[in-house]
Amino acid sequence: MIFNEEFETLPREALEALQLKRLQQVTGRVYHTVGFYKRAFDEAGVTPDDIKTLDDIRRLPFTTKQDLRDNYPFGLFAVPMSNIVRLHASSGTTGKPTVVGYTRRDIEIWSRLMARSFVAAGLTSNDIIHNAYGYGLFTGGLGAHYGTEMLGASVIPMSGGSTKKQIMILQDFGPTAICCTPSYALYLAERGEAMGVDMRSLKLRVGILGAEPWSEKMRQEIEGRLGITALDIYGLSEIMGPGVAMECAEGRDGLHVFEDHFIVETINPETGENVPYGEEGELVFTSLTKEAFPLIRYRTKDISRLMKEPCRCGRTHVRMARVSGRSDDMLIIRGVNVFPSQIESVLLGIEGLGPHYELIVDREGNLDTLEIRVEMSEDVFSDEIKTLQKIERRITKDIKDYLGVTAKVKLVGAGSLERSEGKTQKVIDKREI
């Protein structure tokens, strides 16, 4: 199913012509309304009139999260505050929060893109969507909420937390789809099973999961424990919120970037040079239709790769692979680049290991060390010491063979590691303390 045939199935030539027209419009607008962009363009020696082809986007300067913080709170807005109808912001845990604004038209476009995402997941107006993304300044909850209403489906505005109540609502209200982080989907399954609930017997059939990197192994774990089809959604507050890209139920091989509203690039995070389709790089987005807060070549720090091959669903927009990690979250262990999601894939490939783990990076003398704490299922953890030692040795070997790093492995009982009802903090880097 496709929500908007007119734009989602445009031939590439027509789509790129539309992108160029909108790129020329947005660069002209920010140059004349946002002081930051006028200065940045002038320093780069480029003007909006220089944008003659889509390739000319590479002449434009990047925008970074630090730029957003330096212009906190409203310095990058392209419209007066009288036109702003909504404000969202990041948590600000690593510095000043990044603040984003929306006009009425921005909210309508966002709602339509979220409705597109739900239709790509196979949802219709007959569905009931359990929305466990956080409401408030976080964009996830309200983005999914408005998208559900735009689709004409029923929304349950649960937000995060109150896990026992969430499970009760899942049983009593009979939602057919759930929106939450992948780690919280697993947490719901775990808590439900502990309460004696047959989570596979719920009416849920689709999970729309995002806001954190997750692996194919984790998808299989979620689908097995909840009896659903788990699909990936991508977005970030700075660009819009959720609904920038969505995995379709037919293809399940990469997320369609809604290119009539965004230009996506991949770059080498070290050099800033563009990398070819199919090669991993840092995602860079330019928003083409945002009125209040358009961003030009925003560096996301998310690592992915772009695919132009046709999808069986009929959408012509480029697809991005599931985010494998973030360039700024990447662990460098004795010169080896490692993403937590790569370690997760190894762990979930070993029978008896739970989906919950913790990575502790430290330094002994001048050498980096990596300790992996991973939960075992209760029946396996109760086995004799020799069995546990054998599993620990296998994990150590697989991590070494697949990723090229040596790790100390510690098995812990089910429920030993701290749980989260939102994004899970899985890395403790003591080198920074």
C-alpha cells in the first residue's frame, strides 16, 4: 500500500527535478532570513544562485549540532515567532538542548509523512496504534500521534513508562500496532512474560520501532517474543522527528527516505567527502519543505549506506540501510572501530543469551580494555560452572573472529542489568571519566 502515489512513485528524473527546485527555494530563503546561513554561505564562497544542479549541494557548508547549540534557542528559525505553533527540544544531556520549531504547515507535512510511514507498514484506518513513544519535548510521541490521526486510525497515547499498565492496555484495548523503541519492545515482552501474559496472543501484528540502533538479530528476537512484524522507522528531531524514512512491509530491506521532502547524502565522517551509493558513511540531510527550521546539509552522526535499487513495493525513493551506529558513539578499542550493534549481533547469535547487555570500556596502563556483561536465560544460567565458562569462551572467540577485538566476558543472571523504558544506555566508557 502507498499513501501518496503522486510523490512516492515519481520517476527518478521527475523526483530529482522537484528536489532541485525545492533546494533552490530553501537555500534562497535561509540565505535571506537566517543570519547564520548568510555568514556560512559567504564564508564558503557560495550563493543560492550558484545552485544549478543537485550536485551543487556539495558546495554548500555543513550544519552541525554545535551550530544549533551556538544559536540556542531560536537563532536558526527562518520565520518570526508569531508563525511558530510548536516547539520541541532535545534533552540537552550532552550540552545545550537543540530547539526546533514548527509552523502549521510544518505540522501538517510531518503528520502526512508519519501517515505515509504507517501505510508503508501495512496499517490502515481500521488499526489501533499503541503509542509508547514519549510525549512532551521529545518529538516521537506527538509525531506518531498526529500521524495516526492523519491516517484515520485510533491512537492510544500511552507515552513511556508505567510498564504494567502498558501491558494491561495491550491486553484490554487490543491494539494492532505498537510504536516504541526496540529495547522497550523487548522490555515489554520480558515483563509481560514475567506477569504470566502470553504476549504472542495479543492482537498486535506490527511494531514500528526506532529512536535507537538495533540489529537484525534483535528484530528476530522481538518478532519471536511478541509475534509481530517489526519494522524500522527513522527520524531525528533536528530534521523533523520520526517519519524521515520508513521500512516497507513488502521489502523489509532498508528504509525509504521521503526524498520529495529531504535530500540525503552519505559522507566520510573524517574527511567530509561524499561516498558512493552502497558504501557506509555518515548520513547528511537537507530539509526541503520545512518553513520554521530548515537545515542545510545537517550532519547526523548516524552511520548507514544508501541503496538506489528498485524496491518491490513500487516506491522510487532511495533507501537507507538500518543505522549501524553513530560516528560519535563508535568505540575505538586498540585502534579497531566497533559499534555496539555489531557486538549485539554476535551475542544474539548464541543460544541462551538474553537481549540485554552492557559494554564497559576502560584503560589499563596505555591499553584499552573491553568487558561485556550479558544476561543469560534463567535455565542456562543455572547450569554448572563449566557450561558457563564454555559459553564465555565462545563469546570471546566470536567477538575476536568477527570484530577483531579481545573482550572479557561476564555472564549474569536474567534481570541483573539495569532496564530502561526508553533508549537504553549500553556503553559505559570509563576512559572519559
